[in-house]
Amino acid sequence: MKIKLYEFGPTRSIRVRWTLQELGLAFESVRINLLAGEHRRPEFLKINPAGKIPVLVDDAVVLTESVAIVLYLSEKYADKRLVPSTVEARAQVNRWLLFAATELEQPLWRISRHTTLYPEEERLSKEVLLAGRDFKEMAAVLEKHMQGRQFVAGDT
């Protein structure tokens, strides 16, 4: 069975698409139009009851959460050497994957919600300012880490 990626750009689906492409894997893209509410349709909710994307279907394996999918793919196709072979080096990769998802991406989602996604009457301008500050602080951590490095973790 072919790998299926349920996706909609630009969302966290990009992270999974990028991984599939880096690994050179063939996959079927199934576009779920969030703006049209396709993620709330019963046929999609059977795949992911949370109604969120991305979703990866690989034979009998159905996975949600982009970081979990990326880790699954990198482990399943370890021969492609997307991630290091030692547990210590993989731990550093995992550290930065989770840092990106929690410390960098999270404030950007707060900004998106309060500038475009929420109805205007529910938007909080103060939240946009706070999230912007949070993002800048964490981006500075990553920028300092990257000084003198080509890769976030490891040397390949």
C-alpha cells in the first residue's frame, strides 16, 4: 500500500511533506481543505477524530501529530540516514524538533489566531504582542546555538 499524507498548506503538514521528500519516498497527497471544513466531515473524522492535519497512513499505521510522524518516518527508513545512528545524537535532533514545535511554532500560532483565524471580536491584540516577544526570545536561543554551525544537530 502506498503512503498517504492528508495535508493542507501552509500548515504543519509541510513538515511531513518535507520529510517524505527528503527520504525520497513516493506518497499520495490527499488535500483536506480546512477553509471549506473538510476536516469536519465524517469520512475524515474516521481517520482522525480530532479533525486535525497532518495525518499519515502507512499500511495499517495511522499517525497524527507532525513531529511524531517525522520521527516515525526517520526511524522506519533509518537506512536513508535522515537522523543520526547514535541515541545521543538522535536525542539532540529530538530536542530541536520539539523546541521548534513548542517554543517557536506555538507563539506563531497564537499570532495567527489573534490576527486572522479567530473572529475579529475574539482577537486579543495584547496576545499578539506577547506571542511576538516570546517568539523573538526563543528565536534568539536558536540563533545563538547556530553560530558556527551548519546543522542544528550533528554534522550531516
